[in-house]
Amino acid sequence: MAGRITAAFGFGLISLFFSEFFFLNEGPVEAVLTKAESGGLVSYLASFGALYAAFAYVILVVIWGFGLTTWPGLILAGALLGWCIEAVVIPLAYEAPPLSFAWPSLGWHLIVVFGIGWLGIRHAMREWSGPKLATLFITLGFVWPAWGRLFAAEDPALRLPVGPDWVSFVMIIGIVWLAGVWLSDRPWARFSPTRWDFGLAGLLSVPLFVMTAASAGVWGLALVGLVTVTLAAAWHIGSGTPAISVAPRSDRYAVAMLLPFSAILGGAVYPPFPSGWSFVVTLPLTALGTGALCWALWRTVRHS
């Protein structure tokens, strides 16, 4: 059980990083800076990480319990992760349905949090050459502040950290992310769920999801149906045991620190961005996430 909790907490920290801090959600960003000065930062990050670890735990039970090893199955799991984050505790998925069913649950969480954070980076750390891996982390580092500048230009209420505050924030959160990657890679962080894990995953997700959906009326019922179809498809298409990944070489974690260092540099050199251009990022990501889910469901139908 300790190994499964470790795995969930590792993937939870990865999810926390990409969902709140790489996304530059202003509330959590401000909380990190405030608590870094006044105290309570560790407890704040631990409690926030525990929430995301619960989401990760549910999805790990689905991936390992259903035997999701193919791209369609993993895409379905990524979609479920997105809805866990945005529709179980936080009712963001119901703010502007049906578009809010897809953004950010599919456009951001499926593509970025799950696709890049859970799968892509960890694969690259194992398989890519040093120069390619360094290029990946430098690119992500420069994307990080650019993403925030793009949205800050459209929202006068959004106050991004600058100068020393940006440096402090990036280094703190970069370490949190790297800790999550390291934990998820440990040989003892294995995930082979028992029936008790299925029961606990259901208790952590189903009652809260149903309660939150009930407050949204017919749109809540629609999302419940979509999640149910996705979950049934994942159960149907599962066909094997996910591979046990070998941890990357220790020097790869040092290369990963290029991400926060590049973010610090990008935050220092970027000029103010013009407003009105966020759609250039959000629309393609939303289309990609929605298209990926539709493709995975179609492949499931063909698989039957």
C-alpha cells in the first residue's frame, strides 16, 4: 500500500505543477509567494499535493486495474483525469457547457498534464539523448512564462510575479515538480490495485462527482453520461498489464532543472504581450484534446 500511495503522490505533484503552477493560476501562485514569506508553505503544498494525489490515485487505479496499455486507453484515462480535476471538487466543467466539458479538462489536462507531464516527459527522461532532453526542458521553460504573459495581457486582475518573486516562485515549484517526477519513478512506487483500491477510488470520486453534477442540472447529467461512457470504454479496451518503467539515470534529473532555469530567463527577457491572442493556444489545444477523446472512443467501438 505504501508503494501505491507514493506513486499517487508523485503523479499528484506532477499534476499539481502543470494544473496550477505551470498554468499560472493566480490564486495558488499568490498563495505560494505569501506563505513562502510568512510561513506555512510546506503544509500548504502538502495539502494541495494530497488533493491532486487523490485524483492521481483514482486514475492510476483505472490505468492499472483496467489494463490500459494502448494509446486509446491512455487517452481515455487522461480525459478522466481532466474531469476529476475540474468536475469532482471544482465545478469549473459546468461554467460554460458544453465547451467547459472540453476546456480545460481535455485541452489542458488531457494534453498537457497527462500527455506531457505524466507520459511525455517521463518517457523522454528514459529514452532520449542528453541534447534532445535538454532542448525539451529549455523549450518548456520558455513556454512557462510566455503562457502567463499571454493570459495576463487579457485579464487586468491577473498579477504575475516578476523579478525576485518570479525567481523564488519558479525555483520552489520547480523543486516540487521534480520531487513528483522522482517519486513516480521509484522502483517501490508500483501500482497493482486490489479490490480495496477500487473501492477507495470509488469513494474518493463518485459521491463528490455526483453531488457536484447534481447542482448543475441537466448539464451535470450530461457530463455524468459522458464520464460513464468514457469509463466503460476504458474498461472494454483494457487488454494488458502496464509496463513497469525503469527509473531514468540520476543525471537526467539534473538536466530537468533546465526547465525552471529557462523559465527564470524567459520571465526576465519577455516584453509585455499584446491582448486578444490566447485563442491561438486554447482553441488548438481544445480541438486536439476533444479530437483525441473522440478518436479513442471510436477505436473502442471498432475494438468491440
